[in-house]
Amino acid sequence: MVQEKTKSEPWLRGTMANVPVIVRAVLHALELACEDLERWCLPLTDEQINARPCGIAPVSFHLRHIPRSIDRLLTYAEGRQLSKEQLSALKAELQRDATAGELWRELSAGLKNAAVRIRKLTPEMFDEQRTVGRQQLPTTVGGLLVHIAEHTQRHVGQAITTAKIVGSSDF
């Protein structure tokens, strides 16, 4: 749920004190992402959410990409490779045919699922080696967790910027 402007960001609310600090930071980043997306993108119509001003990615792309990319990154963190379904979903992220309701349901379900999976990653696992993608690029479980937070926030910023453009009266 969207927080009032006077309330602090998730990481300053004193929540999840029993969760390891890195895991907690990632969970707080995802919570903030959801709040920011709801604040700026929830009011958009289906047409606005799928619009591509100046050819940039639509808000619909970001609302799909965030949960799907988190799913992929967590798959790597769990020591597995991507499934055919995940690769197929990746290719469909730029489609502009979804309704806002469908996108919000996918985002919400994806973030809830991610939180469950993230909580299973313990500090003892953070230095475990992992590989990413077809090129099997090296990283660690901890590196993947940090990237989940930073990558998510990057796309939230892009979604908000696009939402401001398509939601303005000048568009």
C-alpha cells in the first residue's frame, strides 16, 4: 500500500529487524519499488501504460520486467539456469497489449514470490559462486541480491519518468 508523504521509506521504518541486514535491505528496496510504482503508475489508463513516447519503453514493459527479471536473478542465485518459460517471458516483455490490471497482478504476485525466495537466502550463502546467462558470467549470491535491488530501482525510476510524461496534459 502506498505510504503517506510524511511517512519514512521502508528502510527507515524499523521493520524486519529479525531478517539478516542484506536480505532486509533488498526486501526494503522491493517494498519501496512497489510503493513508488503504485504512487506514480497506478493512476494510468491502459492506453497510457502502453504508450511509448519518443520510442522509449512503455510503463507496461517496466511493470513486466521488474518481477520477471527478479525471478531470473533469483533463479541464478538459487544455482539454477533459466527455464524455457522464463526465456519466453523475457522475449514478451515489450508487448503492449496488457491491461493495467494484468500488469499490477503480475507485479504484485512476482514481488510476493520474490520476497519468499529472498528470505531463504542466508548470510552463509552470500559468498557462494554463481554464474549468470549464456556466457556464464561469474558472480555470487550476495552480488545477485544487491543487483536485484539496484536493477529494480533503475526500472522504477524509468517507469516513473515515463508515467509522468504519458500522464501529463502535454502528451
